[in-house]
Amino acid sequence: MPDTRKRLDNIRKKLRKMYPQVKTQLEHRNPFELLVATILSAQCTDRQVNRVSQDLFRRLKTPKDFVNVDSQTLERLIRPTGYFRNKAKNIRACAAALVENFGGNVPRTLEELVTLPGVGRKTANVVLGAAFGTPGIVVDTHVGRISQRLGLTTHKDPVKIEFDLMDLVPKRAWNDFSLHLIYFGREYCMARKPRCPECPVQRQCPFPDKTE
């Protein structure tokens, strides 16, 4: 474990130099918009979500708006993000829960956020970190894949990966570290054909299937 921490410290230093300014790429003006955008981002790129959300948030602005809109209209508005029927169902149910249980406000704790339909730990941590500045590890596909390749976890379950990383990374750095891995995964450590020969952390990476 001490060797892993030391190796990770070197990796984190390089990632901070590579990406000195990191933030979620999902465009939003308030915590509720971020919550909806994060639900939409499942199996969809942030860029596509941002295209859809511009028109969506012009038409529907509050949880009550999403509760009152009919399902077919909402499905049509979010269709380009994929899985639109299930996402529409979750978003409407989430909005209803916000209105009924939280006065229309997005709660500020993980425990409360995960009670909302369609909201798991990943979505909750995105909202907590980006909207409220609360430390949290976001385990998306990039974070999960890279954590495994770097030997930071042996698990595939996102929650177990999250807790492994929480143990290795200082709490104050949780939000930025997640974003660093996401940025890094998009530029270098892709799922297919990672750019290992050009990778700035190649020497600290034990991944056995490096590309040449």
C-alpha cells in the first residue's frame, strides 16, 4: 500500500500539471439543471447532452415543470441522448420526489440524493462536487477503467472502486482527481487503443496490455 500511495502521488502531480483547471463539462446554471444533465449523460457524451439541454432548459426550468410536462413531450426533447424513455421516466419521478420531499430543492447530502429515482452514487457525487463543492469520488467508465489499469483497485464494481480510491486519495482532492482521470481517459487512456507510447504516466502504470 505505501508503494501504491507513493506511485499515485507521482501520477497525481503529473495530472495536475496536465490539467490545472478541471470542471464538469455538463453545462448548467443551478444544481437542478446539473442533476438532470447528469441523468441524461448515462451512455451519452457530455457534448450531446449539452446540445439537448440547451433547448430542454429553455422550455422546462423547475422540478414542477418536469412533473407537469407530459411523458411524450419530455421523451421527444431528450431523445437524442439515448434510452430516452427510461431517462424521461426517471427524471419525472426525480422531479416529483424533489417537489414532495425537498420543497423543490436539490438536497446537499449523498444519503438524500441517492433516495431520488434514477440517482446513484455516481450522479450524486457529480452534483455534490460541481454544485456544492462537497468532496466525492465520481466513478464513471473512465475512472473505473483507468483505476484498474493503474493498479489502484482490483474491483469492477463502481462502489468498491470508489471506496478504494477514497482510501488512497486525500479527501480534499477527491473531486479534482475524478475529473483528472476523466480528462486523461478522453485524451490518452481510451478503452480501445490507449496512447501508451505517448502516455505521461507510462512509467507509473503497471497495465500489462500496453499498446506499442
